[in-house]
Amino acid sequence: MKDRERILISENAAEAWSDLNNTRELAFVINKQLIPAMEALGVKPTLPLIMDSLKRDRQAVEREYREALRNDLKGIKVPAIKEKFLSEAEIPLQAFEKVARECSEKWGVRSALGFKDGKCYLTPEGQEAIRERFRYYISGPQIEVHKKHLEAVDALNRFLEEYPRPKTDFVNFFRVMSDGSIGPNPKTIYWEVGEKTNCKDCKEQVNNKENGI
């Protein structure tokens, strides 16, 4: 099936840059804090474990840690000794929980992150996906309306070529009529165009206005 035609109208580069920057900072914090805290538990970091650790109801790392701890303590038969190890094992888990909680509060587009060689990073696909979020496209009937819009803009620019004032003043040329259509403003001062011409009468009108006549 042929892709539907679409046109890029605008792109908010500033907002995209902000999200990209925040996501890079999130990856930095993950590498600097979260991954070492995970490794301190004896848990090998993976992207799924990292993503789970950034959730509010994170459970995966703790589950792996406790499972490994149970296996390590199988050979200990004395309850008091086993209880002592279990109690001490809570200390690094609490430290990990603190780090994970702080990392989860960092802003960033998590779906744009990847994991390779023990490090978290912003992937090229993730960068493009973030930029795409801030692009505005039109398609279908909207394209025809856009073309007519451009035609109207071109016509207005030609109309204002000789207008001496800033183009932001163009709205004063028009008004909404009683029937809802747009018409010329009857208060339009056409002599101002003469300020850029050699028209004697136009210049006299300009001079009279400046002199308060």
C-alpha cells in the first residue's frame, strides 16, 4: 500500500533539544549511579532490569537479588547465622532502592535508551524518535488548504510591497464583514503608500499630517 502523502509544516527544535538533553543526562545518571548500585548487589545489569528499576513499583532487581541470596544461604543450617546474613543483606538492597528512586525521578525519554557494553546510551533511533515527536505534519485534504494558504500569503506580500510601515501593521487593511467574510477596512489610509512615490498630492497629504493640518 502506497504511503499517504504528508508535508512537514514545522519542527520545534528547542523542545526536541530539551528532551534530547534530558535523556542524555538520564543515561549519564544511570551509568554513574544506578548500574554500580545494581552491580553492588551482584545483579548483572541489562536494559530490562534498568527500565524496571526506573519504575515506581520496581521489583525485578530485588527479586533476582533475593533469589541469588537464597541459593547462597542454602548450605547454612543454623537459623541464627542465616538470619544474620539475611539482615545484613538488606543494607545494600536499601542503598540500591535509594539510588533507583532518585534515578526514577529524573526526566528523560526512557524508550530512547539502549544498553551496550555495560553502558546505557541514547540510541540514534531514539534521537530521531524524539525529534519526530516535535514535528508537525499535514496530509490528505489539509495539504490543499495549506497550498491555498500559501497562495494567500503570496498575494498579501505582493499587495504590501509598496507599503512603508512594518508588515505587522497589515491587519489594519482588513476587517470582518457583517456576513462573516473578510473585506477591506474602510479606514485604510491609502495615501501612506505615496510616501515612497513622487506623487505631489500624496506628499502634501503626508506633510499636512505631520504638521497637524
